[in-house]
Amino acid sequence: MEALTSIVGAINGIVWGPLMLVLILGVGFFLMAGLKFMPILKLGTGFRLLFKGRETQGEGQISPFNALMTSLSATIGTGNIAGVATAVYLGGPGALFWMWMTALVGMATKYAEAVLAVKYREQDELGNFVGGPMYYIKNGLGAKWAWLGGAFALFGAIAAFGIGNGVQANGVASVLEANFDVNPSVTGVILMVLTAAVILGGITRIGAVAGKLVPFMAVSYILAGLLVLAINIDGIGNALNLVFTHAFTPSAAEGGFAGAAVWMAIRFGVARGVFSNEAGLGSAPIAHAAASTAGPVNQGLIAMLGTFIDTIIVCTITGLAIIASGAWTSGESGAALTSLAFETSLPGIGGALIAVALSIFAFTTILGWSFYGEKCVGFFFGPKALMPYRVMWIVMIYFGATADLGFIWLLADTLNAMMAIPNLIALALLSPVVFKLTREFFASGGATEGPGTQTK
């Protein structure tokens, strides 16, 4: 087992290493340049479409709004609480700056993913809309690239059980046991029941629950974070100075912080940013493919908001709370560091608030990733495999909540990164399609889009 762990660890170091980070940023910047910075310039348009997107607008199973909420249910999670804290702990305050840069180019990546997902989606035997990297690779690049789509689906189906199931359930069980003395077995059973009540109803029920729970949890966490920042308002100016200064100069050792080189700020800022918003990994377009949208570009404009909300808003609040409160020099890391920042500012309730937030975030991630995983399996075996997959997903939650997941986490993290490789290749090769659809959409004032873009 040690040998296998060592091998997987070596692979993990490669797939999450400098080349992968350059590839993710490189493809994102290429798409942003090709789109002439449209995702940033049309951010307001995206939000207007989002608020109009609560109703169905074309063929699909869930509203454009609920498609984004399903995507956010999987992305707003432990990365926003533990991931940001880990980035600051390892890379210093400057890591937050590089998370912002990752998000800005990631908006173009997420936009392109959703455009292609709707453009090349299919309907399965039951009439459900299915899409994502495996489908836009198959339908957009042709038969000679089909193996690449299969590789993405394989990595996604396996990685989902780790990154979207076991690791999340384990995180909930650990935080509830530490803060409220809840037995992990009890947590596992409760999570199984709650998850079953949602995912057995398919994407329609997942979307409906996400459409209500995600806005509530995101707004609640943002308000709590803003309260922490208000309490530490005198430290915000210095916090921002540290962020911009240490993005380009080394961070000196201070208190329990060991110091960090500029490369560490870049590496951990980019890696944790990608982990949080998933731009380039290819997971979010699986949800957006099910949207009853007016067309590919419409959904792309809504989809890119996911990266903005996740990283520019939620992660920024977490990062500034950690730095402004001074907790970043404590020597704590992960969720414990964020918990310390909130508890220092809100004594008696801050730590409990983070525990509850982490639990809800992780639960919605379980819901979102269940849909991603089942569509990856459905790519190989069709709709008949969906219900057995859902049952297996529910059972694995208990295992995740009660077991030691050291190796499972490492394997899932590795496969999660490997999902990005076929997706980024496809985005680069299909970029002319994205650019063409975008030009036509804005040249006609949005009049060229229609529900007939999907492959039947």
C-alpha cells in the first residue's frame, strides 16, 4: 500500500505541478484574449440574464438559474473555507492575488465550457439532456478524439466518489464531531438520508434544492464574513497591502507563519483557486448542459458568473478575514485557520458558524458531484446505470464519514486534476466554435440563438 501511495503521490505532484498550472492559466488567457475580454466586460449582462433565468427559456430540464446553482453547489464548498486558508498558510497573503488572477481568466474558461456543453449536448433514451466535455469532444472533435472523451468520463466517474463524496462526508463528520461531539456514524446516516431524498429524484430535484439552498448558504456566509471584516476594518488596508506586496515579493516569516517565496504564492494561489472554482476541470458544464436555455451563449454568460461568485466574492471574503484578523500568522492551516479568524472576531459563535457553513457547503457539494459522476457513468452505459450509481453513491457516504480517507483523498485529487487534461485540449481545439458563436450572438443583439443547437 505504501508503494501504491508513493506512486499516486508522484503522479499527483506532476498533474498538480507547474505544467498543469501553466496549462490551465494558458488556456484561460488564450480564451479570454480570443473573446476580447468579453467575460469581464459583459459581467453585468451575465447577472441580468441570471435574474431572468429563473424560468425555462428553451429545451432542457432545469432553469438556467438552477443550472448555475447546481454548478455552484459543487464549487462553493470546502475550497472556499479550507482551500483559501491552506493557500494563505502555504503561499502567504500574496496567494489571494493569484487566486483572483486565476478566477479572471477562469471566467473565460467556464464560459467556453458552458457554450460547448449546450452546443453539443444530446438527449438520452429517456429524453434527458446530457452534455459536458465527453460530449463536446465526441460531437465537436469527431470519432478520432472519442477516446479523449472516454478518458474524461472515466476519470470523472472515479474522482467523484472521492472529491465529491467521501472527502466531503468525512469533512462534515470531522467538523461536527470536533465542534458538537456528534458521532461520525450518526453524521453518516443523516447525510445518507438527506442525500437520498434529493438525488433519487434526478437533476430536476437536485436543481430545485440547489436553487433554494445555495443562494441561502452563500448569502449567509458572505454576510457573516462581511461582519468579520467590519470588526477588523482597521486591518483591511494593511491586509490588501500584504496581498499585493507579497504577490510579487517573498513573504517573511512572522509568528507561526514560516514565510513563502513568490513562486509558492503563485503555485498555491492558482492551485487552490482552480480547486475552488473548478474552471477548466470540466465538471460545471455537465450541469449547464441540462439547462432550458435560449442558447449556448446565453448559458455561457450565466455560467461564467459561477467563477466570479465563488472566487472573487466568497474566497476573497475568507482570505481577507484571515489576513485582516491576523490569524494567518498563528500557524494554523485549513479549516482550523478560517475557524480561528472567525472565532477571534466573533467569540463564542465564530467557530460554530464555520462548522455549520462547512457542513452545508460539503452537503451541497455531495449533491452536485453526484450528478457529475452519474453523467460520466451514463456516457458509457446509458440511463440504465443511473439508479444503481445513485444507490452506490448513497452507500459510499457512510463509508466516507467513518473511514480514514488518506489514500482515497490522494487518488481522488489526482484523478480530479487528470479530468482537466482532456477538457483543456478540447477547449483549445474547439475555441474557434466558441469565438464564432460569441461574435454572431453580439453582432445580432442575441437574436441568433435558439433551442435547436444541441445534437440529437
